[in-house]
Amino acid sequence: MQTMTNTQSIGLKLFDLEHFDLEQARRNMVENQVRTFEVLDARVLETLASLPREAFVLPAYRALAYADMALPLPHGELMMKPIVEGRALQALDMQPHERALEIGTGSGYFTACLAKLNRHVVSVERHADLAETARARLHGAGIENAEIFHADVFRDFKPDGAFDVIAVTGAVAAVPQQFRDWLKPDGRIFVVTGREPAMRALLLKREADGSFSEERLFETELPYLAGAEPQRRFSL
């Protein structure tokens, strides 16, 4: 799991947020981080440029909302780096008429990004307080086409149909079968798999015959989705 360094924490305390230009920071994030990480989709760049990321982070980290780093959330969860969010959105190639499932709502920021690019988003969050906070943040951002469900995706979440895209915001040792089952033909899944430190972001696509193709996107690290961790390796 990624954590804040002492230097970053000290820098945050010394940061003069009152005189910090968040609008300029957002532009710099899009142009100097996301675009240079091979994100060129105009709709994705416009989405990231229009959403106030600082409204979705914990108040203590507001000055770092546009930094090239994962940001802490309650319960040991993390917001993904902006560059990872950008590449995920681009890879999913979402269309305005499509319906998305997000597994792991977290802050609600990535939910808002999905909602800007899809007709409707269903997001599942296992922590009740995170789900409630995300709902409030989405409402404050004017996002009305996203539903947040407080549920364990492996135990008590029962979707009311299949989805065009699925975004998994925590790593998995292997892609669970139910995620594949919840996908429509020609649907896409963004997911990070593997064991630290060798994790890969993948795009899975369900073909018309029900089989799946796999595209390796880039290397990254994410905390594991609860219930999808690798089995422990025992040695004598």
C-alpha cells in the first residue's frame, strides 16, 4: 500500500493553501501529468479539466489534490493517481449511451469522471461512511446520474443487469468470475492484477462469443480490493 512520506507531510503543513491557485494546478495536472502519460482522448481530458478534484479529497490534503500521487482516504483506502485515472478512463473508451459499474467508490471522484462519460453509473462501496460522503460530494458537483450502493461486492451486491464497462479501483490477485459475468458482449473491464511490486493494469474485453481478450496497459500499484487479495505464500 502506498503511504505519504514524512517530507510530503511536512510540505503539506507548510503549504499556504490560501494563495494556491487550484485552477492552475488542475490545468497543470492535465497538461503536464495526464497528457504526458499518453492520455490524448479529448473527452477524458475535458472531464479531468472540468471536475474540481479538491472537492473530493480529505480537507488536510486539499493542496495536494492535483499532485502526481495517490492520496489517503479513511480505512486505509487511497485515491488513485490522476495519471492512472486518466489512462483507465481512456482505455475503457466509454460512450454517452453506456452504463458503468465501479467497484470501490472511495472518494467519489472517479465515480464523477465515469458519470461525465456514461449515461449511468452504479458504484459499490463497502464502507458506509465513504458511501455517504461520496453521495454528498457527487450531489455538490451536480452529478445526478450516479448511484452509490453500500455493499460488499462479493457478498450482498446483486446488480440489476449487465454493464457496458466495469472499473475496479482496487487490485485483485485474479479477476473474479462474477466481474466477467456482469459484463455485456463487447463490454470492457479496467482492472489491476498481480502481486506487489509487479502489478499490471489490464483492459479485458468480452467478445461476442463470450470469450475474453486481454490488453496490457501499464505497470502500477494499488491496494488490494477487500476479498480479492492473493493467498499467502508459506515457506518452511
